Amino acid sequence: MIVEYVRYRVPDPEGFEAAYRRAAVPLGAAPECLDFELSRCVDEPECFILRIEWTSARGHLEGFRNSERFREFFAEIRPYVADIEEMRHYEQVITKTEPTLYDWAGGSEAFERLTEVFYGNVIKDDLLAPIFAHMDAEHPRFVAMWLSEVFGGPDRYTRERGGYPHMLAQHLGKHIKEAQRRRWVSLLMDAADEVGLPGDPEFRAAFASYIEWGTRLAVENSAPGATPPAKAPVPRWGWGVAPPYTP
């Protein structure tokens, strides 16, 4: 993505705004244009800044500029070309973005530590051990891949393991009981403490909300005669209402 800034100082602000409202139609329809906004200066009302996000500088200069949409766009703004003070492309170097739960937790390594400790305890638990008696040795790593993707990390589970349909297949016909679900959740939360996942209330609330949601679906999907949707994307879980914690 590239950002173009066009700065105007126009003697006819109202006419300029009206022209850009018309020009916005072909501009917004251009596949090379990702987003745009026109802002008017409060202190100097004759000054405007047009900000356009393009797929690339080449997409703008060679794609859009050679298209019929550009000709429609330019026909509207032509009277104001002489009022341009700056027209340049910029690359973003610093942005303010909310961290994903994946990043906040510590990335793939954090979830791999979590599942290694967790499943080590699961196979020793009287209530859960029968379900995982024939667990693949790689199962903890695969679950770490799933959790990483759910919480905003790389889509490796989708690409390497088959995504939601594969995860669903692991639960069909297993007849998971509510008591087993509760023990699963309890042991996972204990493991989160043991491996040092972030303990701030915002992260833990978001983490726990997915675990509750996901395990309750697993119980439903594992029930006799259950017919859950066969295809769906891997869920992506965010912070929810509470903002991320800043120490």
C-alpha cells in the first residue's frame, strides 16, 4: 500500500467540495484505490488535504491514470489542478495499531509452551486421559497452531492442517461430557499460569471467553447425532470490550 497526499489551497472552497463529491464516484470505484478522504482545514478554510490509499504507486500512476475512471475523475477536478500545493506518495513507517492477542501472549512460542504443559497434565488426569489415550505426539503443537491463528497469528493451521473442517473432525462422535469440558478449561487456565501467559485482566478475559466459547461448541459438536456446519473459517478472536492493558 502507498499513501498519496494532495494539498490544495482553493479560492472557491464550496465549489471545490462539490466537485470532489462528484469525483469521488469514479475514484471510489477504481480497483487501485483502497480508501480516500478529503479534509478541510479549520484554521484556513481554503486549504484541503486529499489522502488516498493506493495498492501501489505503480497501481496509481500506470493503472488508475490510464483508466476511464481517471478520465471521469479528472473531468471534475480539472478546474482545481492549478490550486495544488503538493502531490506526493508516502510509505507508512510508524502506525498506531492495537496488538493482537497472539502478539500480546508472546507469539507461537508462548502457545507451544502452553499446549506442551497442558497436554502433559491432560494425559495424567483421570477424567480426560481416556479421551486422549491415542493422542498423536504432535497434537500439542497442532493445537498451538490453532490457538495462534485464532488469536490473530499466522494462518498455519488453515494452510497446513485443513482449518476448521479438520478441527471439527477431531470432535465428531467423541461424546464430550460437560464435566470433561470443565476440567479441560480448568487445566488450561492452570497451564496458562504455569507458563506465564500475560495475567492482565484484559488479556485473560479475552482468552477465557474464547476457551469457554470453543469448548462449549466442542461439546455440542461431539454429541450423538450432531450436524454442525461442515465448512467455516477458523474464528478470529479479539480483545472484546475491554482495551488491551498498558502497564
